[in-house]
Amino acid sequence: MSYPAPSVSSLPETAFPSASLLRQQNQNVNQSERSASLALGTGVLLGSIFGHGFGRLIAFGAAAGLIYRGMTGHCPLYEKLQVDTMTPEEKLTGSTADFTGV
């Protein structure tokens, strides 16, 4: 017996809050740090692809974290330490670049 897959339209609106709203509420990294994180994460990722041994796995994990931080503007470590480097203008206007494409 097969069951039909639920459609997105049948789910409550709160199940999928606006992605841009979530990003803006959770951002705690300013634009220059985001750009640096993306650049460094990309470099580390390339190094991990061509690396050898267990260090390659560690480098891949670090690259993933840096790329996440750069794409979303959210740093879980900053959140734990209650650090926020966004400027008042970025917070007010939400003017940080949206790298996620959503």
C-alpha cells in the first residue's frame, strides 16, 4: 500500500518560515568576515581535496564550517560567546549580501 507524499501547500505556513527572515534574525557576522570566510573556506576545501591522510578530513570539516559561516552570515561559536560583529547599518537595513541564492 502506498501513501501519497504530503505537498508543501498542505503544511502550515509556520513550517517553512521565510529563509531571508531566518538569515536576517540569525546573522552575527559582518560582511568583510563573511567574504574572508568564503575565500579561506574555498582554499581549505581545495587543499583538502588534494590532501592525504586523516588531516584531509579535518581540513574538509573546517572548510565546510567556514563556507557555512560565509554563506549564511551566522557563526555558531559567536552565538555561544554572544559576539556580534555586524554593524548597526547592516542590522538595520539587512544589507549584507545574500550568498545563499534563496
